[in-house]
Amino acid sequence: MESIKFTAETEVRCSRERVFDYTQNYAQRLRWDTFLKKAVLVEGATVADKGVKAYCVAKNGLGMVTEYVSFNRPVATAIKMTQGPFMFRTFLGSWTFKEVQPDVTRVIFLYSFQLRFPFSLAAGIIQKKLQNNVKQRLADLKAHMER
């Protein structure tokens, strides 16, 4: 099965550095990320960085361990799933932060994943659900940061 990919983006009236740091701060994560009910760094890590692992649990109960494969403050960060729900064969994500003008940042999420059978039969439904969740997360981030 080929990878399913999609992007979503929003503009936030805030500096790129502030948005990047806030989104990668796991002590603050649940304040804005309404998709999750748990978000912690694991294996003794206290700050996000390349090679660091995180454990996140969605409100639907599905949990995933990810590893940062890229951490380029304040430009971009990327993760890959190292352990997660059986439905995913692979899962990758990246967040890019582009300065549009001083104190305006475009935040772009890119997700790429492969589903295992029989979940691959519902690929369109799963993709749509994930896209809606990502759009809501970005709207929540924007609202929270612009308050």
C-alpha cells in the first residue's frame, strides 16, 4: 500500500520562535492540543530534540510513541512512529514554521502514513478523520496563541 499524505496549515499572529517553542513544550501541550489527553516525553527526556521520544494518547484512547528525527528550531521538526496502534504500518509527521512577516507565522502540518489490512479498506474515512483532527488542532493552536 502506498503512503497517504496530507497537509494542513494556519497563520498565527505570533513570532516563529514563540510558536515553535510553545508547540514543542510538552509541559504546555495539553493547554492547546485538544486532540490529546496525554503528551509526555519519555526515557528521561525533559525537552524535545532530535532522538527524543514522546508518548501521546489521543482522546479516543489510541496511543503512539514517536521519535524526533529532525529538530531544527525554529524552522521545522519531524517525528516517526516507533510504537503505535496496530492499524498503522508507518506514521510520519512534520511541522514547519514559516515567518510570513514579523510576528506572523505560517504553521504547516504534514502527515504521512500507511495502514495495515483491514484498516486500509477504510483509508479514505481514516484520512478524513485525521485531516479534521489536524485542522481542529491548528485552529485551537491559533486561538490559544492569539489570546
